[in-house]
Amino acid sequence: MKTSKQTRKIRSLRSKADDLWKQAVIKKWGERCELCGALSGPSHHFKPKGQYGYLRYNIDNGVSLCMSCHFRLENVDHSLVAEIVAKRGKRWYNKIQGLAQETHYSFKGIKWYEKNIQRLEKELKGL
């Protein structure tokens, strides 16, 4: 069972990792919405982080979207996924699909977040 101190530490690490991931997605894929070209807002997880938690901080799983397109994709028009795949290409899609097929057991503890933060900081420097 996690103590409140551990829970606060995990929340802090998650927040830092989320921020680094968003920065890396924008740096790699651009600050414009990949669907409409407007200034991007929230980065979208192509493979949902709820189902594919181990891909949560994978930069290739991130898509730069504006608020409007993000809402449309999440709630209204799931055909936009095909548009993203068409723009990024089959090679990218096959890579993400392959990663999604892997079996991972992640408990998202302090060490898991620290490891992802270190990897994201390194990847950001290399982009």
C-alpha cells in the first residue's frame, strides 16, 4: 500500500513526465495541429494511455492537435484516425501497432516515472 508521501511523489513525477512528453511531441511533430494546421493545444495519445499505459510517454504515440480537432477525434469523428495515419504513413502506423501488441506489466511506481523522465529529457535534447 502506498503512503501519502509516495502518492504525492508519484503525482509530482507524473506531472513532470507529462510536461516533458508534451514538449517532446511538439518538438518532434510540430506546434501545429496535424489535422487542420491551427496552433496545437493538447497532445493526443494515438494509442490511448488508459489501455496502453506503457506507451504513455512514447513520443511516436503523440499527435499534435488543436483543441477542436482533439475534441472531434475523441468524441465525434473517429475517422480522423485514418487521416493521421495517411499523413504519417504506414511505416509509422505499423511501428505503433507493433508496440501496442507487446505485453507489458507496468505498476507506474516512482522508479517507472523516474526512468521515463530521464529518457524523455535525453530524447528532448536529441530532437
